[in-house]
Amino acid sequence: MQHGLQCEMIHSTAGGNSALAQTHDSDETSTRSGGPEEDLRFGRGFATDVWHALALSAAIGRSAIMRVATAWGPIALARGADGKIFALSDICPHRGAQFSKGRVRVESDGAASVECPYHGWRFDVHGRCRDVPAANPAEISPGSGPAAGISVRRFAAIERHGLVFVWFPQSMPRPGAPASPAPPELAADLLPALCAGPPKLAFDLTFPGHFDHVCAGLLDPAHTPFVHQQWFWRRPGDRRLKTKAYQPSPFGFTMKAHAASANSAIYRIVGKPETEIAFRFPGLRYEHVKAKSVEFVTASFLLPVGPNATRFLQLLWWKGLLPDLLTPFFRYAGARFLAQDRAIIAQQAANFVHETPFLSVGDADAPVRWYAALKKEWGQAQAGQREFVNPVTEQTLSWTT
């Protein structure tokens, strides 16, 4: 390759479906077909044994239910009258109705349950059926009940940073079984300390592309001067050589703190800030910006919805009078940025149905190569039942944007 640029072809395949994204409540477990190299190639399948952010905590009030689409099927996020969150499959095993269209109930023992809107079947936080209202008592054998042995799949759920996170295991437990082995605790350092409370601004979109392709766009610095040409960010043709130092971080990598880009207008508004950018597998990227009297964090959470659909949840936290005053601007700029990113991903998706190759060239594409390596290592560690070993090493990259 001329100029010594590193060039690599990352295989990108259409559809992206695999057994990883398929679950059936009638099975005891749902596992992969084939090895991790087949299922977790770039553009195929989805990593499991991971926490994913599914919703804002504030969006689910007491005794409320929310439906969230995922690649593993629809999830009903429910909050009991006691304020505790729980997650079940949003498919009633009786006739396939949606629990999220029903309501939250309180059982005689105080436990929370969801009631199906079709026939009133109720399932508790463990996925166990508590009642089948239409059952004829004369048909019930002594010592048994109409709900005995009936259950629905449950998922471990936790709230952190004003978000609801759900754990998606490699092998989905049979419906009603305990969520065991217990998932690892969600990392305490997932986001900076500034993000301890609910975000101040949120954007929620679905991108028409596979999770890997959307993630690649999230990590790519080279598209900025072309996709995001606008007065508040970058002027056409204003590109400069930049050098960034990277280091491995838990399950990903971090661009070390550095002076923010001088040719990005929005950074000049807040003075001369320093910024640090981190990525954590499978799909969290955040940027932490600090100036003399301003601090803010922009975090992006990706969620696989299907073979060619990815949910993009963008959140902002900040402190300082200036960002408070700039809230309407942040709302406008964030919506515009994401609309531009979504449009370019849609262009890609239209071509990837034709098994389009995915080239990786030079330092600017190194973060995408690292993502592909992280995904491969994740699958191999699962298959070998061993600890994950971060394949990213400390290095310095240069590119022009």
C-alpha cells in the first residue's frame, strides 16, 4: 500500500443474523450454532454475557411497564409499587400478547407481577405464573394449581446512572429459571463520577444498520469534516493533522486526555478544555470534557435490535452555568449530529445487502480494527471458558480531520 498505510479488509456480511439472536421460550437453553469465529465475525451476530442499557429510569414510573425491542426478543421492563425494576420477556406464553400493554399488579404475598391484557394471566418478577383466571377449579388436581409449571423468561436488571441495564447471557435460561449463574456486577466506573445521577439530555434513535457498522461509525474520527460540516462544529476544508495517544482500558480502549480540537467551534465556546474519549465493549463510548468552570460527559449506548437495526441512546451530563444556558443549543446540535450519522449509516446499509467489503486503512481506522479484535476475543474467551484478554495495546495514532 502506498505511503505505508496499513490496509485490512474486515469482512462485512448482510443480514447479520445468527443463533445468538434467537430465543425460544419452549427451549431449556438457547445457544450458538457453530464457533465464535463464525458467529462473531464483523457484521454478524451479537456478543452475549453483557449488560446493555435499555431505557431511562425516569421513563418507567411506579406500577408501569415499558416494551423494549432487542435482538433477543422484546423485553417488558416493569416497576413494582415498591419502586423495584424487573425484566421479563414481553411475550405471554399463552397466546403471545404483550405484557407491556397490560398492567402491574401486587400479589397477596406483596410480590409484584405483570398481568397480560388478553386473558389476565399474571407472572411475577421471577417469571412464574401466579394465576390463570379462566381455569375451571373442577379440572385442577389435588395439590396443584392452574399456574403450576407455567413460566416466562426473566432477565437480570439493575439501575445505574439514571438508566436501566439488562444482562443478556450467552445461554438463555429456560423460562422461569433463576437468572444463574448470577451476572457480574455492573462496573462501578462505567462512566465518570459526573454521571452518578440522571442525564440532563437524552436522544433515542434507531439506526438502520447492523450493530457493528453503527459501532464503527461511532469510533470513526475521519468522517467528521465531511458528514458534520456545520457552523457550530467544522468548516468545510478546515482539516488538521492530529496525534492521539491511546491505552487499553477495561474491555476496550481510551484516548488519553488531551487538548480538545482547535478546529471544532463548539469546544472554543467553553474555553480551552481537555477531553478524554473511552470505548467499552460491546457498545459504550463516552467523551469527558473538562474546562475551568465547565464539565460535561456525552455518552452513547448501542443496543442490537435486529440483524439490521441498532438503537442509539445518546445522553449528556454536565455541570456549570454555561452548559445550563446552552441547553437549547445542545438539543438542536445533538439532534442534527445524530440525524447526519443516521443518514450515512442508512446509505451503508443499502449497500451491505450486497456483501460489500469493509476496508480498514491507516491510523484513522485503527479503532474499528480494535473493535473487531475485541469482538473476536470476546467470542473466543466465551468458547474457551477463560478470562477475556484485551487485544488492544498502548500506541499513538495520527490522522487528518
